[in-house]
Amino acid sequence: MFSCCSSPPVDSSPSYSGGYEAEPAPPVDIPDYTTPSDVSPVGWTDNLILATDSYKYSHWKQYPKGTEYVYSYFESRGCEREGWNEVCFFGLQYFIKRYLMGKVITREKIDEAEAMCAEHFQGEGLFYKEGFEYILEKHGGKLPIAIKAIPEGMVVPTKTALFTMVNTDPKCFWLTNFLETLLVQVWYPMTVCTNSRYQKLSIHKALKETGNEDWSIPGGSCFKLHDFGFRGVSSVESAAIGGAAHLVNFLGTDTVAALLCTKRYYQSSKACGYSIPASEHSTITSWGVTGEVDAMRNMLTQYPTGLVACVSDSFDVFKACKEYWGGQLKDLIKGRITGDSFGRLVVRPDSGDPAETCQQILTILCEQFKEDVITTKTGHKLLPPYIRVIQGDGVDYESVPKILDKLAKAGFAADNMVFGSGGALLQKLNRDTFKCAFKCSEITINGKVTEVFKDPITDKGKASKKGRLT
């Protein structure tokens, strides 16, 4: 429900000199648009019969007479990214639990779908009302299908059958591929999961090559790629399942929807991703140019223990690293580790060439904190444990190894760095990234089992598998 303040909110933020005094905004009346029709469930999320492509409604008439069973499979037919020859399978369990389990066919949903199809198509006879009524009456609205799949989180070569599906009632032969539209969306969490994994491999390799010796949690690579992707995806559902896919490989995330997804659909007993207090540009720039160092000091004093991240490029990131973090605030940073108390500042640049900027920042910080800089067994410089750098701009599967390679050649250990990735992690991919497809490979007609396949002469890469695969 929309709401508004009857009076301007009280300003409790710290003050700074300069600026001007603004007139308070008058209260605004906002109409209440949340009528029952606005908040009722929508068909594409709550009516399985409507979660399909239009042409699927006509397919029940197109199979050979006597068809009893349609057996189909889902696979990656390869990858458009060079060297990506494996996939990390993930996401099917979400779609099964969210859309397919239990009584998913009801009288109301059949009627809703029938009405929509009557408006959508020219002519009658396309919507198979009798078929859905049969499922409702014979199976209590539960789907007569069987799905077999490889374990989620397993890494397998591309061109491997990832899951198969077949109807279990011969009168519902049409149902198998009717569900293709929805289940092929497994391409998304699977691709995010694999995208995340390949970046983990790059980070792990760089850590090893620059002398990392701490591989137990929270060390090693488990917190080295943080999910910044919520705002960069096309929907909240994408954030949830894509963010959950990332958590197969890493433990760091700011995508809260992913935590809810794993708790509800993957039995995590508590949040399985973690984050820390962090600033954004508004919380730093609101102090003004001359107040930037005070804003940074505020971050350290408001969160005196544990990890805290602070964006540092609002004006001059190199000045901030040398004069603020490595000068005026140096003692506060060093004091974050005392006795049994551990704390760390994570400096965040957010602009410029990622590799070049990170190299310059590490050069400055290693000089400013040189008394505590460590040299790894491979001869690379490592900042003291109370300070690190996170690169959260321009981060993807190509830039991560480039940044780490440049830093290694300049003499810096990979453990100096953490990465944050947004749209490139959860959104900059599509079904063709792994050439995902769902195809029929076997059909039973009047009791006779026959292999089914396609093999177009115009594209041998689209040839499909034959026969029973599981």
C-alpha cells in the first residue's frame, strides 16, 4: 500500500558547513491504488496452464494417433564462451517446488486459461480443456509426470542430459512438452551458477600463484566474489534464483532475495550468504567535498569492529587512499585488530580502468601501511589483515583474471582483492550462452517405443539425442 508522511521527516543526519536551507516539502495525498484486482495473483506466476508459449496449446492435436508417452530431455549443447566446456547444474528444484508440486490444476485455473485462449486465438478448439479437466478429475490436479535429474551443484561436461521428463499417464502424452517453456528457464540459474564458478576458478588460480596459504573459511576464495546484482536483473524472481545460484560457489551476497530463495526452496536453516556494513556514494557525498574524510571517519567509528566497506572514489580516490585512509585515519584502521577483536576496512574504488586503478591503489596503500605489509611465499606484497580492496565496477568473467594478472605482475598478491559483480554476474547472459534446449528423444505409440531426434543439415550443432537417456 502506498503511504506518505503527513509532515516532513526529522533530519537526524550529521551536519556540515556549506549548502543551503531548503523549505520543507508540503504533504502530498497519494491515492490508494491497492484494490483487490491490483494485488490478486497473476496468471503467469500462479496458473501453470498460462505459463507456456501460445503455440503449445495446439500441440495436443499434432502427435501421431495412439501416442501414449513422450520422453524429453534438457541439455546444454555447448557454450559460446571459449573454453567453457562444463556446466554447474542448478535451479531445477526451485521450478519444481515453485510451480509443479501439489495440486496445480484447479477448476478456476482451467476456466481462466480457457477465457484467455478464447480472447487470444482466432477460432476455437485449440485449448485442450478436456485434457486439463482429466488431470483435475483423475489425478486431483497433480501433474502425472516423472522427472529425473543429475544432482544440483554437480559439474558435468556440456552436451550432457541434465534432466529428463516423461508423462506417467498415457492420456497425458501432450503434457511433457507443454511444460517445456517453464522448465527451460532452468537455463538461467544454471548459467549464473556456471558463470560464477568460472570466476571462482580464476580467483583460486591467482590466489595459489601469488602465495595464498589460508584456504579455510573465511579465507581462500569463498568471499572473493560478492553478488551486487539485485538491481541489475530483470525481476525479483531473477534476483532470487540467480543470487541463489551464485551461492553455490561463494558466501558473499547483497541480494537478499537469494537468501529467501535458499531458505524456502533449498532447506537452508538460516541465511547462507553474508554481508557487511558498507557505504554508498550518497552517504559519503552528503557530507560535502571538504567533509569526505569526516564521512570516512564516521564509517570507522559507527562500525568499530568487524568488517566495513567504504566507497572511496567520490572525488579523488588516490588522495583518499594516501591522505585519508593512509594518513588521518590510519590509526583508526590499524586499531581494528586488537587482542581477540578482528576488524577490517575494505576500500572500494568504483570508477576508472579496473586493473590500472586497483594497481595504483595497492601501490599507495602498501606504501602507507608498509610497516605491516606482508610478503607471501611467492614474493608478492600483501596488505596487513586490517585492510583490503574491493573492485565492484566492470567486474565479469573476463576482467577478473585480467585484473589479477596485472596485479601479480606488479608484485601484488591476489588476496589483497575482493570483487563485487552485478549485472555481469546475474544478467549479462542468455539461453544461448550455453545453447540450452529441451528436446523429445523417445515416443511410445500404441505400445511401440521409437527413438526420436532432429538432425538439421543446416546446423549440425542443433542435432538432438536419441532414445532413453536415464
